[in-house]
Amino acid sequence: MTNPRLSLALASGAVTLPDTGRILILRPTADIDTDGLPQDRCLIVHGFRPEHDAWEAAGWQVAPTLPGEEAFAAAIVCLPRSKTQARAMIAHAAPCAPTLIIDGQKTDGIDSLLKDLRKRGEAGMPFSKAHGKTFAFAPAEGALDDWQTPDFTRIDDGWITAPGVFSADAPDLGSVQLAQAFGEQLNGRVVDLGAGWGYLAPALLRNEKLRELVLVEAEYAALEAARQNITDPRVRFEWADATRFSDATPFDHVVTNPPFHTSRAADPSLGAGFIAAAARLLKPAGALWLVANRHLPYEKPLSEAFTELRDLGGDTRFKLYLAKRPLKRGAGGGSRQPR
């Protein structure tokens, strides 16, 4: 279903765009109604590969990161779920354009953000529709300085992550358990689907018989953090939708801690898409190593895609599986990979 809020806010005059000059749009969701946006003057910045590719296929100019020195006539900031990331996006957009338009859902914290922004500059009357708000904002000088964040941050144990990416503050506990299960068994060519900022890689690379490790991650910032965390020459980095990723040579092993939501509701079909992709990417005798939240029903897609399924244990929160001998192989296509 299309979200009409931004287009209705523009049509009503609640927010306005300049008649000339480039328009910057940060991380718009796929459901946004684009009526009223001058497509030929817009640059969409989106680091999530499935969304990036969808906007590009629709004819929009898209980039994974903010351009270095380009000035814009206006910037539209579409709020993500992460509060830290939302603040950073607004702070980074403010120097790029004299006019800011903020759009977001109530579930993404638009109400509390509006309240906070009113203390930091001039916020226009919000346009409310479709469980969210759209409003114009002009920051006071220096008012957003404390919202500025570096592109990358260093957390405990020296890991580098990025604001807003999955498990940005600490390693995911499921990934920790999966890393402990590998031992010295993963030889040959290995691919990590949804590799994030690279936590699993060191556990895999300890095996000298591992010839190549491919880290596939859809979130651009997470993959750039992984490049800083992992410098082993056996590693290849791929910014890609994991369920669409393909490779010329099949893999001996796939490892994954798949995502399971695009919003706040769990969607087990996402993990099922990763399982299907793993089966397509593996050699006939290949193996999938998977960790998942205990409540997610992955047993059926695993049994449908693999001949052998072994429970590796886990705890009350997570379950670990080793699935061997994929039943079907293909070119590595598949459905989208939201995270």
C-alpha cells in the first residue's frame, strides 16, 4: 500500500519545495508516493541495496552515500527506525540544504523528534496522515552539533560499526553462538549471507584450509565497516541483496544469521529466502550453518531445501542448525532481502 503523506503535504502547501535546484532525499521507503517530487532534480541516497536498486530501476538517480561537496536546494529526510541514525541523518543533511523536510511514522518516533527539534530551530506546522507526520524544519546555528556522529564508531573489543546498522552496539548473541560452533570444519570456499560488519569472519578465517570467504551484505555502511574490520586477503566483499546474490562457482559452505523483520513485526519469510538462496549457492555436497531466534519456524524451509538437517543446539533464545546436501541448485536468484 502506498503511503501518500509526503505527496499530500506537498499538494496542500504544508511543505514546499523550491522551483529550481537539486533535491536530496534520504532513505525513502518503497511505499512513499512520489507525486509532487521533481524526479529529474532529485538524488536519492539509500545504502540498503534492495531499496537502492528498486529506486534506480524506477528511473531515479540513486547513490549509497551522501555526495561530498554538492549543495542542494532542499533535503527530505525519511526517518529510519534507529533514533541515533535519524538524528545523524538530520544533522548531516542540514549543511547540504537551506530547507529540510522531515517525514516519518509515529512508530519511528516522529512525535518525540518533532518535540525535540522545536527546541533546536523553527519547525513548521506538521501535516498528519497515515500514522505519521511531515513538517519543514530550519535549524538554529549550531543546534544540531550534538547530533553529528562519525560515519563509523569503535565498540568494545575494537570492532568498527556504523550508526543504525544491525547490532551496532555489540556483537549479536546469536552470531556469537554460531561462531563458536564452526570449529575447523569450514574449508574451501565460504559465503556469509547478511554478513553485517563482519563479526563471523575471524572465526572462519582461523581455518587455514579456508581458501576464500565472501561477505555479502545489503547495508552499505555495514559492509564498509566490515572492510575496516577484516583485512585478510582471502576475503571478498559484495554489496548485494543476499537472496539475489550469485557467483560463478558454487560454495562449500554458507553461514548466515538472517534478518527476520523489515519493520517491528517478525517476518519468517525473510529467513526462508536466505535458506533458499543458500541451497542455490552450494555445491551438491555443501552445507548451511544457520542461527535463528528460537521462535522462528525455519524447520520447514530447511527440510524442503536440504536432504540432511542437524540440530546444533543453542539456548532458550537461539537455535543453531547444520543443513547438508541441498535438494535444488540454481543461479542464486531470489526474493528481496530487507533488514
